[in-house]
Amino acid sequence: MRYWQYLAHRVVGMIASLFGLSIIIFVVSRVLPGNPARMALGPMATDQQVHTLTHQMGLDQPLPLQYLHYLTGLLSGDLGMSLTTKNPVAQDLAHYLPATLELVIVSMVLTVVFGVLLGVVAATHKDGSIDNFSRVLAFISVSVPGFFIGIILQLVFGYFLQWLPIVGRIANVYQGTFTHVTGFFLVDTLLAGNLGAFGSVVIHLLLPAVSLSLISMGQVMRITRSSMIDFQNKEFIEAERGFGLPNWLVTYKYTLKNAFTPTLTILGLLAASLLGNAFLIELVYSWPGMASYGVNAIMSNDFNSIVGVTMVIGVAFVVSNLVVDVLQGTIDPRVRLQIEGDS
């Protein structure tokens, strides 16, 4: 099997996974207690009004027919109307998703940079004080819930030291001072040339991003350290040192490149899981992203919004796995050769 055929099979599997996910989430959302039409209209609505809205939403039709209508709309980009906001779900997601993605992307950058760096330093100083410190940090990162880390950072840096803001994306004084082009405030403030607003976005983003990155940084650090230790004593690494190459070059160019495949695999999973973990962090920091929208949808039994939010997270998972497969074959030719050789 050629490598491109393998990737094509993965794409087909990705589509099948999303199809299965849509069925599961659709059925679960339909069996939740409560009448969505009644909850949308409020307690003062008459039975006739509830019956009319139920018919308009198609809730009086059999479940297979409801799913067929939903799947048809999903394939055309129509996720239905939100019962809480009265807007198309796709429009709501386009409004709330950039805030969540901005938080996740910055957190992922912090996770990769500091997780990999600390893992390499710990491996090169095995059993030393730096290595012991990294183990403790990794243990805390893996075992302590993310929302608890967020609350602690809020109390220390926001309440006691009062160095950083603890809620929102930007200071009120900068609201409306720039055009929302992409929805990413870091990008939009720079496009507007508003450095004051850009600085406000950075300091508001710092605590939530650090809190979210610490959830996964320990795993990246631990995997990188373990993989680096396995490769440090390989014969080809010893040969590179025997040629007189600088130790930093051997470590970061040759050892890390070969040891990075397991780290890349875990990064692919973490990239998608951060989108789900961001819900708790957003609630802690009152971040106006998908968390507030998703929680309101669940509390209101807004099944169109529930399915839409869940599908976004599901797409993130399957796409990140596909990206990891492509990157693994690009960075490490042995992966590509093994796939082609197994066939």
C-alpha cells in the first residue's frame, strides 16, 4: 500500500467516524428530558404555541426522518436554529469559536515549547535536580484538575498580587476600538495597529492559556524525556558525538528529531483534547468562547446547539489525528517506509 493510499483510507475512516458521532449525539440529544419547544417558549406559552413550534421544528416526526433532515442540513452547512439565541447555530459557532481557538492555539504553543524543552533538559540531566523538578511538575500537571490550577493562578496572580486580569478577553476601555476581521483578537488588534489593545489582549490571555497548557504540558514533558533517554545511547548518536559535533547540535538536531515521533503522536491527541478542556478554563475565567454557549445549550436542552458544539470537537479530534499521520510520515521517513513495506 502506498502512503497516499493509507492517508486516503484514513480520510474515509475519518468521515465514517464523524457519521457515527453525528448519530450518537443526535439520539442522545433527543432523549434528554424536557420539551425543547416548551423550554424555548417559556413557562407562559400555551399548549397550542408549543404544539405549533414542535411541528415547525419537526419534533413530531419519527427519529429516523428527523436525523435524515438534520444530516441533509449538516452536509450543506446548515446546523439548524438555536432555541436559546434564535440564530443559526453555524452563525453562533462562527461567533464563539474564534475565542476558543485563540485560547487553544496559544495554549498549544506554550505546551509544545515548554513541554518539549523541559523534557529535553530533563533527559540530558537524568536523575539530577532539574530532572527531579520536571518529574514533580509532570506529576502535578497530570494529577491536578485543570480548573483547580486555573483557580489557584487566579487567586495568586489576579487577587493577591493583582498583576493580571482574571476575566474577559480585553479591557473595557478598548472595546470597539478595532474591527473584528478574523475574530482572533491578537490578529485583529495588530491589523488595526492598536498596540494598546493588543497588549490588553495578551495580558488577558496569559492566565487562561497557562492554565490550559499546564493540563497537557506534563504529558508532553514525560513522553519527550522518556523518548530522549531511549535514543541518547543509540550507536548513531554516539557516532555523531565521536565526529566531534557540539553536544547541543547532537541533542536538538539528531536525538530530538528521532525521538520526536512519540511526542508528535501525543501532541495530536492533546491538540483536540484541549478544545474540550477549554470548557472548564473558559468557565473559570469567564472567557466568552464555546463553553458559555455550550453550557447554555445544555441547560436549555437546545439540541441543535448541543450537536453543533459536539461535532466541532469531534471534527477537531479526527482532523488532528490525520494531521499527525501526515506529519509523522514527513518528519520520520521510517513510518512511511514501514506502512508501504507492510503491504
